[in-house]
Amino acid sequence: MLATPGAMPPAADQHRWAFEMKWDGVRAVAYVADGQVVLLGRSGRDFTGTYPEVGALADLLPGRRCVLDGEVVALDERGRPSFELLQARMHGPGSGRGRRRAAGGADGTGRAAKPPVVYLVFDLLALDGTSMVGSPYTDRREALDGLGLAGPYCQVPPAFVGAGDAALATSMEQGLEGVVAKRLSAPYEPGRRSASWVKVKNLRTQEVVIAGWRVGEGSRAGTFGALLCGVYDEGRLVYAGRVGTGFDQHKLADLTARLAPLEQRTQPFDQRLPTAESRGAHWVRPVLVGEVAFAEWTRDGRLRHPVWRGLRPDKEPGDVVRES
């Protein structure tokens, strides 16, 4: 179930909603049964081996079978989710299906993987063979809280009923991305972007599809100067602008290596770009998804002042649409 971008529900209506912090991480569903844990992303990609810490659920839920929805995050020294830190783990191996957490540590060697991650669980979809997706949020949340999940690698963050304005202010004070408002009476709607979940952001971010790049100069010679990005609009890939900031030397080298085998002769956009934008461009197959922070959308549908945040291997290109 996906959230719809929007505004905070009116104060007079907030008693019908719960408000949770919006975590800056990777969305994943955990399947727990018979002492084993399988972690799958939105696209069905297996993250079990990428984030073995989540295997701690097997010890926290002995003898239980359940399906959990949550977010994998990496925390900085102040305890805040850091998308930059998570990048170091997002490109790890995706194997290890069904693996349980090894004794002695998350990686089986007595040490937690670096940087360590935490699985923040916010929904319960099935419990001991009974589906809960048709139950209202309040019932799912009560059952989730009753599981008593608490540990260094798996936690259930609090939900604030009727206190949306205060929750949003707290998220801003703590440097978080925003909040997600969830209607108390709503069921869980798998695979849908529902108006029963509304994400209210402090930081404006946008997923983008990499469609090409322009040659770098000076200190960026041999890599790229900017990425040419797009979003999908009714099945058409449309140009959203170029992003040239937010890259360190490691990111430049890594992205250059990833883009090289994807190069193609024709542009992938379903519209003709202005010559000033396409001159000297190298086009690639639109299969890589990234995320940018930005100031606003311009009238002609371009991202204003975008800053690169990182690749999103957990996202599918076809799901990348403009967020209003």
C-alpha cells in the first residue's frame, strides 16, 4: 500500500487519523515463519541477504507466522535516518533467501554489518495464518503493538492519533522527511496508492529515471557533468531536467561505470528535447532510478535546483511519476 502526496488533514478531522514519522529508507515486507525471515522489496526483489539484521525477527517472534510491512533505515550518530549512509548497503547482494540471522551477529562473524540498519515496522498484514489486510488500521496497529517487537535491529515506531500538526512539527525539529497520515478506519490496500494514506513532506524529494548524461569537464573529466532525468506521465517518459550537484568522486565513478553499458544511440524520452538540453548528450536505456531533493517544479515541468541523493535499486522505473 502506497501513500498519496498531499497536505495535512484539517485540524477538525485529525481525530480520524494516525500520524507516523516518514522514514528515509527502503520499503520492505518481511515474511516470518518457522524460524526464518524473507525480506522482499516493492518490486519483489529479495533483500534478505542485503539486510541480514532483519533476521532478528525470527528470535523476536518464536513460533509465530506473520507478514510485516516496514522501512529499512540506517541511523546516523544522532539516531536519525540517513539516506546517504543507507546507500552503502543498498547495492549489496540480494541473495540469501530464507536466511535466518546467524548466531553472534548480523553477519555471522560477531559483528554487525556496517553501517548497521534497523527495520522499522509499521503494519501487520497477516498473523498466524489469518490475513489482516481487510481489518481497519486500528485493529492492525493494536495487533502489531501486541507482538512486543523491540531490539537493536527491529522496532515499532510510535503512532500519534489525532495529533498531526504536533507530529509534523516534531518531524521537522528532528530533521525527518515528514509524516504519513493514515485513516484509522481504512483497510490495507495492497499495490494501491491510496488516499487513506497521505504523506506530508518537510523535504521535497522526487524519484527520477536516468535517461542520459552530459560529458564532464575540469575535475569531472572522464565522468559526467550532469544527469538527464525523466519521470513517467501516463506511460510516457517525459523530461524533468538535469541534475549536476550532490555527487562526490566516489558517486561519479560508480555512476559512470553503471551508465557505460547502458548507452544507446537514441533518446528514450517520448518528446523532442530542446537542442540546448540534448546537445552533446549520451543516452542510456532508462533502467536506473535515483532520487533528488529539489526546491520546486517549474511551470514547464522541470525540477528547480535538484540535488542528487542516490540510486534507488528498490524502485522500478515504471513506478516513477511526478509527485505534486
